[in-house]
Amino acid sequence: MNFIQGGVNLIKDKITPELKRSFLETIEKTRNSGKEHGFFICEDKDDKLHASDRKCEGSLCSIIVDPKIGDCPGKIKGFFHAHPHITTLEKTYGIKFSQTDIKELISMSKELSKRENISLQIPSHRDVLTSLLQKCIRKTEGTVCTATDMEKDKIECWTPKKNAANFITCGYAKIDDTKTEDIGEYPKMWIKPLFDKEVIRLDE
Ligand SMILES: [Zn+2]
């Protein structure tokens, strides 16, 4: 079974056309600048989601992850950011890709992710861990949505299951927090079952 058709629908139905536009614009900004861009996802009283006024860019995205009172008028559902995968790879290899290189790179990455049954949009372990920790201290509802500059028409959202944040998982998360790097790795085995995952298309 493909997890993309996993059937959960926690975020998708609450996305307003404005929020969809914010996702698309933010992914485009990341593609053009080669930096992370993001914002908080706010939840209204009527259950609809929208983008916070406070936006983040580049290394600021790890600072904005710390939510402040007033970032959302209602609840803070979570945090969204786009990963600049193309630029990160350029830095890793120390070269500048041509448009043809980029096309090839994207199709190779898509092929690889299909084979491993993970999306290109998948949040990092650090992203998911931070969200769980915030849910633990009730700063946000713990949702994390991520995107990539390699495939601009989708986002992936991870939302904690009911009772996912408890004495044991939050204690474990605190310990793991001291051992987890800020970039890179996929979500670890222990954290995955605590979340429901959705891949949301932005082009429909
Ligand atoms: Zn991230």
C-alpha cells in the first residue's frame, strides 16, 4: 500500500484557497532564493487554517519555530517550511547545476523516493521532533508541514495522533532532542507511529 493514499485527512479539508496560495508562494520563494521559507499554520475558531503574519527565511526558520503569543489569533496548529534541496545539493557537491542538471536531478530523486516509498516532501527527524516537543508543552497542536523546491505542487503534513504526547513520549523526546542534529536524517522509527501523515496536492 502506498502511504500517500493512507486515508487520513486532518489538514487537507481545512486548507483555504489563501493558505494554498501561501504554500505555493513560499515554495517558489525557496526555489528562487535557495533558502528555507516558512510560517506558522494558524487555526481559526471555525476550524479553518491560515498562514501567520510572521514569516521566516533561511536560518531564521529555526528561530521562528519558537512560537510567541500573538503569532496566531487563535490556536497555533503547527509550522510549515520549504526545504531548499537543490541548493543544499549544490553546496554539498560544490557546483552550480544547469537547468538540465536540475531536471535530471528531480526525476532521479522522484524515482528514488518512489522506490523507497517516501515523498520528497518528507519532514526531517528534527522537524517532527520539534513539533512533538511543542505539542508536549502545549505551545502548538504539533502539526508540521514541509515542502521541497524539487516538486512544487505538494506538501506533506504530520499531525500527532490522539494521546501521542504523553509522559513517556515527551520524556523520550526531551532526551532525543539533545542527540538530534538540526538537519538531514529521516524521522526515526520511534517517532513515526505517533503521527498521522498526509501528502497534500496543491494543484487541485
Ligand atoms: Zn525542515
